[in-house]
Amino acid sequence: MLRLAGKVLKWFLIVFFGSSILAVVAFRFIPVSVTPLMVIRSINPVGSDSQQERERHWKHDWVSYDDISPWMSKAVVASEDGNFYKHHGFDFKQIEKAVEEHKQGKRQRGASTISQQTAKNVFLWPGHSWIRKGLEAYFTVLIEAIWPKERILEVYLNSIEMGAGIYGVEAAAEYYFNKPASGLTKRECALIAVSLPSPLKRDPANPSAYLNKRARQIMRYM
């Protein structure tokens, strides 16, 4: 029985590691047309009735990195991951800072890098279990090893949730500003970027005073 279990485990690991590496290599070159979150939201939508309806019929249009406003990548790096071009998938300084703030009783904030978010968006499901976090770390290492930074940003900007049923910057640009992603202005990119932490609650086209303030800060960093 133990020998059988060992063989099953061996083949499971071979299949898992082999298929995951092949998937990461494949997505280095081909567009990511659908993500687990898109499927989950369409089956089990959240929010108001109008949001739920949009989630069931999601909008997602892949565009190449060259067809996205250059301000967009600058905006998400400034807003989400200031050390993106320096780290190799994990920003340990930000992780330590988040842990210290949590110990001091401050409001908990995320320390996930763009690479980690991309790994989660493309390959995994939402959640906070240790298993999912472990898989997120594994896929983060893989994409950092196999994809260049520009590809990571390209996939991130094409797969991130940017509103109810809205995935990727092309769909967001069309929905919020009636233009393609290539035509987004510096301010519009900043407003989209600062909406990402709560995309189902924040509206880049009708920003609150807080979003306008954050967008101005991000524009200075850009």
C-alpha cells in the first residue's frame, strides 16, 4: 500500500510540475484569454444586480503591450509595486513593513507584488489559505524566471479585474472612458491604477475625493 501511494505521489508531482512549467512557458508567448477569477465570478457573482449581470457576461479584450498607453504601466508600478523592476518576484522590505504594521495594530495592507498578483490572476483562485499562498509563491518564481518584466506587466494589465465583469485595461478603457487602452491619458491611467485595490467599489470615471487625491500622488511618482 505504501509503495502504491508513493508511486501515485511521484506521478502526481511529475504531472503537476511538468504541466505547470509548460503552462508558464506557453503563456510567455500566447495571450491569456480566460482566468479562474473570470469563471468564478460568472458562476458566483457578487455585488448589486447590475454588477452581477456584468460579471456573468464578462468583457475582456487582449491587447499587446505596445497597444497600451505607456502611462498605464508607469501608473500600476507607482501605485502597486514601486520596486517592480528591482525585485525578483517578492518585495521583502514591504512584507516586513506590513508585518510590523500588523503587530502595531495598524490597518492590514497587502504586500503582494505585481508578479505575485499576476501568478494569482492567471493560474489560481481567490483566497488566503496557506496552500494557495504556497502555489502563488511557486508560480511567482516560475514567471519571474521565464517571463521578462515587460511580459509580466503585459499579462497583468490584460488579466487584472478592473470592475464588475471588466478584465484588463482595454475593457476598462472602453467602459470607463470610451476609448482604447492606447488612448488613455496620464490622469486616466492613474485613476484606473488607484482603483485596483477595490475594483468593484471604485469607479475611475466618477472618482471620489480620495481617488482624485491618490491619483494626483501617483501622477507625481509617474
